[in-house]
Amino acid sequence: MKIDMQNGQPTIDAADLAALLNLTPDEVRERMRSGQITSKLEIGEGEDAGKMRLHFFHDDMRLRLTCSSDGTVLKTLRTKTGAR
């Protein structure tokens, strides 16, 4: 799985994200539009320069993707956060 960076903005295929959140691609698109799925991007500095972390938040789930500079997902972490 890869994250595509265009003009400093990350893009992930809806099917890839859906599989990680136990949703369908259509549900991902709909919930992102409605704000039920939100995201946050962190760009690495210092010894983490060239890496990025992309977080997705949905219901009581947080998904964190740690990626290399070319967008290759190096590590995936899913955690339950409790109700938002």
C-alpha cells in the first residue's frame, strides 16, 4: 500500500483505507465527505526527516500509517480510542 503525495497533500485509495477501517470504499468516501472520518498528517523532522505519519479517526478507532518519503507504508497501527 502506498500513500500518494501531490502538492503536499496525501491521497490514499478508498479501497485500501476501507479494508483497514472495516468499511466499504463507498462508506469511506461518504464518511470522509460528511466529516465522520477525519485525518491528520505529520511530517517527520530531524532523524525522522523523509517520513510521515498519517492518522485517520473514525468512531472509536484511530488508524496510524507511518510512511517513507515515497509513500510506502512502513507500519500500521490501529487502536480503539473510546467514543469521540
